[in-house]
Amino acid sequence: MNYENLYEDLQPGEKALKDNLASLQKLFKAVGRERENGDLKSLIRDLSAMAEVASAMSRTLEEMQETAAAFDSKTYFENGDFAQQMLAACEEKGVDVRGEFPVYEMFPYRVRLDTENQDIYLDRKKVQCMRPRSFVDQVKAGQDRLNKANFNAVTFVSELSDAYDLAVLKLKKQPGADIYLNSLYKFLAPMSRFRRDYDQQSFAFDLARLYDSDTEETKSGRKFQFGPSRNNNRAIRILDKDGKEQFLATIRFYE
């Protein structure tokens, strides 16, 4: 199955509706003039023409309804056709995607396909979209907006430094020690309501922007260094400015 086939099948009906609406609008204006001017013969003629156009529109709408209803959206999701075409659209439009059905990462978004209800979740937002190309366009537009948004790398790394100092105390680490970034996230957003507004994907995106910035120290002059880990499960995957994936696991701050 492919939504693009349904898309093509509905186009003629959509064009017919557009043309009929234009005809109705033209006749409607004529009827108004004829009523005002007392042109009864023309009025009766154009009202009859409007009825014919409206009847044609009704038939077109019924045909389009039948065509749309015949599309088995449940099977489309369950058999993996939607997912396969979504991945193909990602490749075509240059959207990086990782993961396996039904959960994917399109950095910095997390995408989940709900096959039972034929819904898509973009992070926590439910998206009702049966056209893979359209959904991927939405993702790409969102990524572009995020990349254009203002970001103060110095402010962010300074806040990260404050969370690091707290983590050093709580985790009983030595100053300058490497601390896992996903541990620092819990100190940045300690309560669940904070994590709803600033989830781990948003944190990863800010890390990516910090990674790509020229910032080398905090407001107080402390330097920082990202580090890897042998345990890749603890690393945070980001995309750099060239679209290449990087794995950041730890960070340390030092004088």
C-alpha cells in the first residue's frame, strides 16, 4: 500500500470541486445582481444552474468519500508500509534517522508509530498523518526552526557547570572528574514537570549546539571537555554541524 496512490486518486475530484466552487461563486454573485435588478428570467435560470453544479459537487464528494474510506489505514500501519515509505522519504529529504519499527530517532526528535490507533508521536505530541512524505516534511521543518533558534552557548555551558558542581557533591566525585552527561541531565531537570518541558532530546540538541560552537569556557572562565565511554549505552548521540553522528558520554570542568 502507498498513500501516494490515494493522493493521486483524489486529485481529480479535488480539481472538480475547486472548479465547481468557482462556478458557484460566480453564479452566486449573478443571482444577487438579478434579484436586486428584478431580472426574474435570469434569476430562475442561474438558480437552476447552481442546483446542477451543487448536485455535481455532491456526487464528487460521495466518490471521494468512498475512495478515502476504501484505504485500509490500519493495514497500512501494521504491515510496515508506512514505516518503509517514511524511511525512504527521510533518505530523499536528507533527514537522519535511526532506530527500528516502531520507534525511531530523527535528531533531536523521537518518533513512535502507534499501529493500533494509526497515530504518530513526535516526542509527546500526537500527529495524525497518513502521508509519510508530509510527516517527514514536518520533521525537517521543525529541525530547521530549531537550528535557526537563538542559542547562547556560554549561558548553557555555565548552567551545565553549576549542575556539574552539584553532581560532584552528590555523587562524591573529585573536582575535575568525568561525569556522565545523562547523570547531569537529572540535576538540570530534577523534577518530572521540568523534564516534560525540557526532555532528554532537547538536552541532546543543546549539547549538539554547544559541541558545534566556538565556546571553550564558562562565564567564570572554567574550561570543559567532553569524553567518550566504553559503555555506549551511557553515551548521548548527537549530530554535528556536518550531519555526522557523534557520541558524547561524559563532561568535566576544570580551572
